[in-house]
Amino acid sequence: MTLVSGWGRFPVVDSDVLRLRSFEAVGVAVVTGSVARGNGRAYGDAAIGAVRTIGMTGFDRVRSFDPATGRIRLEAGVLLSDLIDTFGPRGFLPFVVPGTRFVSIGGAIAADVHGKNHHCEGGFGRYVDSILLRTGQGETIEASREQNSDAFFATVGGMGLTGIILEATMRLRPAETGWIRERVISASDLDAAMRALDAGDAATYSVAWIDCAARGRDLGRSLIYLGEHAGKDELAEGAVAFPAGKNRGLAVPIDLPAMTLNRTSIRAFNGLYYRMGARRAGGDHVVSLYPYFFPLDSIADWNRIYGRRGFLQHQCVIPEPGARAVLGEILDRVARRGDASFLAVLKKLGQGDGILSFPLPGYTLALDFPVKGDILNFLDEIDRLVVAAGGRLYLAKDARQSRAIFEAGYPALSRFNAIRKSLDPAGNIRSKLSQRLLDEV
């Protein structure tokens, strides 16, 4: 057995980890309590098998690509970073990317990851045409919107619980360059931030960084980043059409002491970051896609900033009616605690495509917290605010929500459970997350 965790490094649990090289070996490896794992970027326990974890990063081949349509068939272990670096210079990019490019295709489908464009272009699963799935009962099936459609929509956003994703066929976006035309808007408080996001609905990409240490009249002060793909005619003279992704030169070499992130350090960092961003507000700036979409990827092992006990990311979505009041209450409670991280992100979402997909029309707020003190009780309180407003939590970021909160947030759960059981009547596909939230006890 091996000690395994998600990106948040909490919880740390035992699981038998296998790294395989053939689809036949995957079939043999599936025992009761198995689940697939990509590059380990789910924050909690979603990609850890209850008994056995099947590593998929060895399956990293592109099977076919059609430049006329942008359709690509590839194995589930291919990383988004490889896809971007290989096909970006050829004029194609993924339609949807999350906040890190170091996720596998299989993981992106299983979480139905969303990006800064969900409000207008939807999630990752919307651009997946078909999935090759190895079910828990030993079948290998092709699932799409037309064929085995129940399996398809349960797999998109299903956190790997319908089977092992082996391959996928998806569509890439034509992109003239690898640059983004960015506009920064400074918002003095939460109301101004939400108005700016609403006004930016026509933008392809929009996201707000929130100063979660600000209180009183400054509560929710933010920097909003709107973005569009830049054309070649918008680049500086001599600029290459597709910039190279920088190797991560910076790294966090050790687990930082728990005292590093405290009320004083967070308030100082956030104040400086806000002032620097506010100076850039106004006109448009052309920036590389890498810092725009993946700002933390430039720092290797940044999760060690939170210390050896790890951290929890709490990401919720709250429907638009009443969202302002609930978001304000959450941010006020966080500011009064004083130990939230410098990472606080607000975005708008549309409707998700999978049965268990996280997005629904409204606002999503993501906050990081070091694991210490009474943080679990505090987050339980926040959970209750979220579900009372008709919202829910993102399973790819979750490590501790209760079964009751989960069931309240996902009304289509009974349909998902029925499809899961039809694909895996023996219950072989089980993760630590499913043990916590779905499986019979």
C-alpha cells in the first residue's frame, strides 16, 4: 500500500497504486474498490481508489487528428499541457481549460472541468464527442450523445465512478495565436465586482480575483480580468504567434511553516496585489495564454505553501437569485477569520452538461484554507449557507463535505446512481470520495 493524497494533500490515505501501460492490464487490474487517477490534480479524495488506484498517465498517445475539423482522438493520460504545446503552434487550442494545464484528459472529462468561459461556452464535456470506457463489469464500450448516451452523460462530471476512461474524441478550437487580449477592471467592493462580471457577459473569458482579507466598505474588492483571443495583427512587432510555455523555474522546496499564512501576511500580500492590479486597469494588454489561464503553474509544488498538513479548497456555486447576499456573508465570515489564502476567485457559470456536473447558472466562489484549528467546522457552516441558497460544492475540489450536503446539492443523484449500477452491478469502481458520499455503508 502507498500513502496517496490529492493536490490539497488532505486527506492522506492508503491505496494500492498501479501504473499500467496497456488497456488489457487495466481490465485485469480492476478489482472491487478501484478508480482511475490521472495527474493527481483533483484536490481531495476523488482520484484515490478505495482499495486500488489505477494510474493512467502512461496512456499518453494521440491516436488521430483532423486539421480540417479540429477533431482529435487521444488516450486518457494525455495532459492538457502536452496538448497545448503540441497543437497550439499548429493553430488549435482546447475550448476549455481549468486553472492548471497539468491535468489529464480523462480527469478533465471526469470532473467536467470549467474555465473562465463557462458563462458563454460551457464546460470541457461539451467539446467531447465520444468516450471509450472500460466499465466495472468488464465491458469496453463507446459512449457518446447518440450511443450509450446515459453512460456518456454520467461519465462527464461523474468523477470516474462509471468506469475507466481509456480514450476520448474531442474538438479543438482554431486559434490564430497563443496570446490573449486582456482588460483589467478594478472593483472597489463586491457589488462593483458583480456588476463588472455581469457587464462582461459578452467577453469570452472573465474572472475576478477577490481580496478576501478586505472588510467593511471594501468587502469583496476585486480585480476583474476579461479576455479575448488575440489575432496576429494585435501582436507586437517581432512577437511569435505562439509563445513557448515556460518551464517552472520557481519551486516551493519545503513545506512552509504553518505561521507563514497569517492575518498579517495575507492582508499585506492582498493589499499589494490589488494596488498593482489597479494600476493596470483601463486599456487592453496582450498577454501570453500561460499567465492568463495558468498563473500558478509557474511555481512548482505551490501546494506546499500551506504546510505539511495541507489545505482545503472550498468551491461552491450559488444561483443568481440571492447570490449577492450569500457571497457577501461568506466573504465577511472569511475576512473575520483572517486565515484564508491569497487565492480567492469569483466567476460566472452556465448550465453543466453531465448529470453530476458542478456548474449551474450563477456565481462560483473558490477559496483556499490551510488545514488547522476549527476549519472543518467553519466550512460546514459555509456549506449550509450554500445549499440553503440552492447551490452546491465542486466534487473535484472537495475533501470533506458531508453526505447530506452533497445529496442536497445534486438533485439528479438518483439518476446517476441508477446508471452507475447498470454499468457496474458488482460495485467494483469505488473511490475514497464515493465511500464518503455515495456508497452504501
